[in-house]
Amino acid sequence: MVAHSATLAINERLAARRAAGEQVVHLGFGEAGLPVLPSVADVLRDAAGRNGYGPVVGDARVREAAAGYFTRRDLPTAADQIVTAPGSKALLYALIAALPGDVVLPRPSWVTYAAQAALTGKRVLWVDVAEEAGGVPDPDLLADALTRSRREGGNPGVLVLTLPDNPTGTVASAELIKRVCAIAEEHDLAVISDEIYRDVAYQPEKVISPAVHIPDRCFVTGGLSKSMALGGWRIGFARFPTGELGTRTLDTVIGLASEVWSSLAAPMQEVTAHVLDEPAEVTAHIASSRALHEAVSTAVHHEFTAVGASCRKPTAAFYLYPDFSPLAADLAEHGIEGADAVADHLLDHHGIGVLTGSAFGDDPTAPRFRVATSLLYGDTDEQRWEALRSADPVALPWIDNALNRIRTALESFRRYDARRTVRRR
């Protein structure tokens, strides 16, 4: 049995608390937290009359736009390498199902990959990420893990990477990606590169797709849920490699798609084509979103590190992955041990919702969490637009209030140390 997605479950749990009148600081769900760009809403409105079925892969217009999008990112692409779908989740599942072999995942990694592997009857081989960044396994551990897995009867065949990364909010360096790609090629792994956060990296020009290094074995997925905050519109697309592996997998995915989702809704194809053509208002909107994500994530990162938590500096999107291990002794003295206990304390005593690292494949006893900052931008479209346009969004009253509540909660952990010091004198 596959459990309810941890990210969706915590979102529903916190929404229920809000509906009951509780004040909640929602750090548990990775929704982009921004309103719809009006020109994009106009495209959808104008396309509402398109109610017929189209090609499973998407019509020529949207595939050409997606091909152009990838080509402008140093991945020369033809339209016949593109498949669209109702969300990138559907494409990730189809690729995991279609590609042979078990699934290799960086630890921690997004909750859905392991769940989809289980749905397809495949085992998961976890490999810890490097200290430098998440999203890719530590290359110093990867080769040994693959060799050991095969020696023990495993069949690793599909490596899933996330660039930029959810849950750590970081971008793996070009050198790290190059080393991982070399190992994937040596061990004959297909690679799925989930690049849905690519355009919200704080320095998007530094995001290097694995498809640059291993073009014949890398499948790239993307969508508009994060860069354009269109999660509820369910828009995804994928780039398939040329060559025998790409062609064979494309045929399998088309067959699966034809029986599961038929096609991306025609009005959404119009939206996708418009956005991926990258008109000026779209690129400006994404640039503003990127700046907002960076400002708020950096401010929240400061609050965690100020109390002594260990946390990688965010370089993309709206995630942090703080580690409370440096505070473990202080927390344990007051009966707070492990990730679940810390998360429960934050929620029950401070109304702050976070998602424990165990949801991302991490050690359930380790006090690590994914923190999503994007729902701090406001409760109304008016507030969100103001945050998006502000030169100093962290100074806005509703964001400042959330930061103060986070600070108060985290400093309550640090005060345990002060109390213990007094007793020991």
C-alpha cells in the first residue's frame, strides 16, 4: 500500500487547523505561493473553447515551444522529443515504469520518487547526498553503492536527480553533476533529471542539466507549477533523448499515457506554449518570483542558523533543510527527541508546520526537516502581489510577523541551554 503523500497530507492537516480558526505558520508544503500572471490567465480564458482531444504527446505548437525552451538552455531539442502531460508527476511515474531496473535515489529526495518506485514494483537504492548540495548522490558513495547492490542481487537501472533540489533548496555544482554523470554512464544507468525548479534557481545560468554530459541516456522533466505558480493547473512536459533508449522509452510512455491520461488538456497546452515561448512579461514575472523566493528563504535560513541549527544556504526555490542535531542534547533534556517530537512541538506549541526528513527517505531518528517558505507571502492575492513587487518583502507586516513567530519558536529551544546552565552553576 502506498501512503497518502506526506506533503499533501500536511497541507491538508494545516488547512484544517486554519479553517478551525487557528493561527498557523505553514512551512510544510511546496506550493509556489503566488498569483496567476494576468496575461497567462487571458490565454487560458481565450482557449476555454478548445474542448476536443488532441495528440497524446501534445499538439505541434506546444511541442515546438518546449523544444525552443530546452534549446535556449543548451539542450538542442526537436519537437518530436517532447511529451506533455497533466503535471510532471505523471511523466515521472511513466518514466520510472518504462525504464528497466530498480531506482537509485539521493537521500533525502522528494517524497514522490520512492512512492512511484513502489507503485511500479521496483526497489529503491538510497545514496546520501554530499555536504555541498542535495539533489544528486555523493559521487564518492554512489559507485560503491551500485557495485554492492549488484553483488547482493539488486538491479539498479534508473537514477533520479533533482536540479535544483527539493528538499534542500540547493543546486548541485557543475563538477558534482559531471562526476555523477560519469558514474551513471559507467554503470549503464538511465538518468531522470527533474528540473521543475530550474527557472527559480537564484542563478539559473549555473544550473547544468545532466543531459549536457550524457545526452543519450538522460530524460528531463519540467512543468509550470513552480516557476509560474500554476500547480493547480497541472502542466508538465518532458524531453526524451535521441537514440535507441530514448525512442524505445518514448514509445512505451506514449502507450502508457494513452491509457492513463490521454493528453494534456487543450487549453493548458495553449498556456504551456505561451509560457515556454518566454515573452517579456513571463520572464519578468519569473525574475520577480525568483527574487522573492531568495529574500524570504534567506531570511528564514538566518533564523534557523542563529539558534545553532545546521542548514545549507539556499540557492534555489523556496526550501531549506535544517538539521537540529547540534541542539539534540538540549532538546533531549526536556523530552524532545527525534524529528517527529520536534515537529510536533513546533506545531502544538507554536502553530508552525514543518515536514520531517523521514518523508524524504532520511533517518527517522535524525532531527532534520524540510521547510518550505513560499506560503509566507500572504493569505490573499493582494498581499502576494505586494510581496512580489516589494523591494524589501521581509519587511512587509505579514512576512515580518511570520519571521517573528519562527524566531520565538526557535529561540525557545535555545533557551533550554540557558536554563540548564543556570541549574548547573
